[in-house]
Amino acid sequence: MFLLGFVTCARKAAEAGFDKILFFFFFFTVLLKSKKCIKGCKEVHSCTPICNSHDLECPPIGLESLKIDDFQLHASSTKRYGLGAHRGRLNIQAGLYEDDLYDGAWCAGRDDPLQWLEVDARRLTKFTGVVTQGRSSLWSHALNVANTNSNTVMAKNQTIFRGNREKEIPVRNIFPTPVVARYIRINPRSWFNRGSICMRAEILGCPLPDPNNYYHRRNEIITTDDLDFRHHSYKEMRQLMKVVNEMCPNITRIYNIGKSHSGLKLYAIEISDNPGEHEVGEPEFRYTAGSHGNEVLGRELLLLLMQFMCLEYLSGNQRIRHLVEETRIHLLPSVNPDGYEKAFEVGSELSGWSRGRWSNDGIDIHHNFPDLNSILWAAEAKKWLPRKMFNHHVPIPDWYQSTNASVALETRALIAWMEKMPFVLGGNLQGGELVVTFPYDRTRSQGVVREQTPTPDDHIFRWLAFSYASTHRLMTDANRRVCHTQDFAKEDGTINGASWHTAAGSMNDFSYLHTNCFELSMYVGCDKFPHESELPEEWENNRESLLVFMEQVHRGIKGVVRDQQGRGIANAIISVEGITHDIRTAADGDYWRLLNPGEYRVAARAEGYSLVSKKCEVGYEMGATRCDFTIVRTNMSRIKEIMKKFHKQPIRFPIRPLPASKSRRRRRGT
């Protein structure tokens, strides 16, 4: 039956002038399907029987990942441009308003059984299935496939299959027999009485080899890195980290920062020339991923990154060796393993836009941090800075730390980790877009959804964001298609978080206001959960960006604050003139202050010590400028220390009223 279907298709296609191509495809199909039978056979044709058509699962052809461009999507009719055929992509998201230019599906202009959505694969493809998703309609579908264009249908197979009963959850239908064609057409046949014909879709198919196909060669991305390009379950992730640790035991260490709601450990791997030890003067960097469990690409990128750095270090790559020897790097690939397991269970095409996004107790971990922005801005409005409150290291409110607060276990683990390690720079990998966002993530004006809300360090944040976006293969490409509704390439692939959409209690804002760490979010791909076959290309898209961003931890100034005896002073405050955000020294008195090139007046002070300032110059070459401080005790602090040592209290003399001056006595007549 399988062969008969293809022979029939080939015979009809020959009438349309595709006989040579289809003959080549027919041979390739036999070779491909016989892959498991070839062992021990001298010739492909001697293997019998031919393997079942489902032995080789075809990946998505790329509606969601944008490999299929807008010109390859056609429709019988369209309700309006914002609901055109180009919007009929799986998981595409709508704009803020109902009549937005970018809406969340293709919708037909008329509701009748003659409406269709068509995809031109631009080459002969073995179609094996389709994934559909609704907007607000209920329907079933009829599928048409053809080897000609949409105006002349010369060869046609038709399959009826059930559609969606809910607008967000994708439904996958595998064809009883794979079909070879260039065009595939989805034809809704029935729908809900009060609904309309609207849909999003992905097509599953294997393109046939064609070295003369211009479209395929133009978009083909090949990686030379020998890495494990597949999706990993929690157990497989742990095993992979163990393999990396065994390969590079001298530069790696595995540890966990806590547990998830269901008890899964949150594993991190450290990459450093002295793992497990903070070296004075060496900055600490972190990458995290998977706070939204269904945004899987970031998780896999960090697993690929740890493999890559281990292998390149062993092979003598000087760039990687310098990074490892001069930086303490921490990679936490799965912040929300519970959510990931939910998405992983159904797979890349069926997880939808939100399955597994939240923690097991329904919390969005990335936006579960205390809202310190409001506390700081209220203090500024009351002019409490710097007398009653500092402009940095804003304390966590008591209510947030109570046991009955709605705080995820994963969030508490992250906060404890962020407070323990003296991180300087961090990036959290997200999915579903191609953009880098930087603080603040919350708008300062009450009730405003979008508003530019810069930090005092806006200039360096913009540079840090641009360093990732500009080295990504697609983020700043002006010719690329937008993922959903907004063209971030016009803004150099970066945006202030609050000007995109306001969000209180983000990890980025908390990190900046409560710790020394400057944190940004990297949205590393339009597809939150790409198919395994797309991982090599996504790695190539992000590899250089991941390395370049890590290297930015060495930009600015660094040094040690010591007393006159040469001892490091912990918790000393480092201030930069003109920037109303300070940082503090670590336990050994060392500090790192991210700055753009320029000349700065920098001051160091600590409780009981006199303030000392000096000029520090930051150059354009990579490497932080050394700027050390020696500060001395104040007289009052010395007196207090002596009296405390001898268990004595300061002598408090009674305050006597001053005698009245002569001028005042004359006025009184005395």
C-alpha cells in the first residue's frame, strides 16, 4: 500500500513534468525507509520487507521556526492583513489589540468549505503529518497535497482527520501513508456554529535531496562541533553534566543550589581553573536557563556550551583557556525542571505556548522576586537617599520572607545562590523571541504598560545587550522576519524591558537592586521548543554570542579595598561619580565595577573608615582596569574600638547652657 501510493503519485506527477525528480525521490524513499534493514545487505533493494513508514519520523519543515518564509504561505481568502496566511504559524502570538496588524492566526475571509491554507515547500518533500492549533474556532479538516501550484491541481491525495477542540493545545495528525509533493493544502471542512475559520499550523516533512535547489542551499547551516544535539530529560541532563565533569575534572565541579517543588535538585556546573574556590580578583559569571520550563532552547544551549568549553579547553583553544583561567563561570541549565518535564513529555510540537511554563505550584519563577523597584522609588520620592537608605543592596521586605508568602522553592533557592556568590554579570536565557532585554523591567509610572525606564547604568546595560545581539546570527538582521509582532532588529536586537512590557519582580531588576550582579535576559529563538533537528543551527546562531557576553565581565574596573595593614575590607561601598548606583566589595575586599570606556572619579568608603577617591580610566581594549584603594580608620572609630576593647563606655558629659553673649545682655538691659 505504501509503494502503491507513491507509484500512483509518481505517475500523475509525470504528466505534470516531474518524472525525473520523482523517480529520484522514489529511490531515495526506499533507501531512507530501509535504513534499519541495510545492515548486512549488499544492496538496498535486496532488503525485504521495506521498513514501516513510521520508522523514520520527519521533523517540522519550519513554519514555527521561520524557515518557511511568508512568501511560501498562501490562502484562499483572508479576513484582513493581520490575519493573513503569513500568520498561520504554530504558536504565533497576537498583538495587544483585537485589530492589531499582527494577529494570532490565519482567518479565512469567508466561512465555507472551500477555504484553504497552503504551504509551498519549494522542493519535493515527503509529508508525514500536520500539527494544527486554533485561534477561537472548532473544526475538522480535509488535507490536500499536490505537485503543482495552487492554480492547477494535477496530482492529489486526500485525507480527512480530526481537528482541534481547544484554541491553544496543538493537535498532531500523522498520515496513514506519507505523501510526496511540493505543495500541501489544509482545507477546514466544518467548524463551530458561532466560530469562524481560523488556524495555526506546522507541517511535518522530510525534504528530498536536491543539490540544485537554491532555496535549500541558501538557508543551510552546518556545524562542525561534535556535540550531543538532542533534547535531554532530567536524568539525561544530569548524566551529561557528569560526563563533562569526568572529561574535565580539573576545571569543572557539579553542585546543586536547592530543590524544585517536586524534589528535583537544581544542578549547576562550575567551570574554572580552581573549581570550588573564589579567587581574589577573579570575577564570577552566571548563565541560567529554563525558569519557564517550556522554553527549552536555552537549557540545551547551556548543555552544549559546557560540552564545547570542556572540549575546546582540552584541545588548547587559547580563547577558551583564557576565559576559564580568568573567570569563575557558573551554568544552571534548568531552573524549573518540573515544568520542563511536563513540556518534554509531549514533545516540541505539542507543548504549545504555555505547557510547563510555570512551577508545579503555578508560579512564574522569573517574575516571582520581590518588587524592590517600588521600595527604591518610594524612598527617592521621600528623599531618604542616602541618609535612611542606600541606592543599592535594597533589602528584601519581611513579608516576602514569611513562610506563607507566594514564593516558589526554586525562587528562594535562586535568591540564596545570588546572595552567596559575588556574581558580577549574568544572563538568563529565555525563548519565544529574538531580542536581549535589560533593566528596568517595570515601568516607573503607575498603570503604564510600556514606558522607557532606564537604570542609572543604562549606558553599560545597552552595551552589554548589544554585545550579545550583534554577535548573534539573526538578532540584528534587518531582513529577517519578525517572530511575532515586534521588529526588534530595528532597535539593534535590544530593548529596555519596561518599554516592551512592564513586569514587577523580575529576576533582572532584583539582581541589579539587591546584589552587585548586572543581569540581562536573552530571548534566543522564536521557537521556544525547537525540534531536535534544529538544535545544530540554533547552536551556531548563539555560540559566538554566548562567549562574547561572558567576556564582557572583564569590562570596567576592578580592584581590592584594603586597610593600612593590607587586609581586605568586606562590604566596602564603591561609588562612581555621576552614577547613582553603588556596588560593594566581596568577602576578601575585592570588587568589580562594569563600566564603558572613559575616565571616572571613583570613591571607596566603609563604616569606620575615611572616604578615599581617585581617577580610574577604562580603555577600549578587553580587560578591566586595576583600581585599588587603601582606606584609613576615622578617629572616632579608633576611640570606639579602644573603649570596647577595655570594656569602657564613652564618657558622656552633661550639656551645660552657654553663657549669653554681651550683645544679648545689652538687649535685655542687663
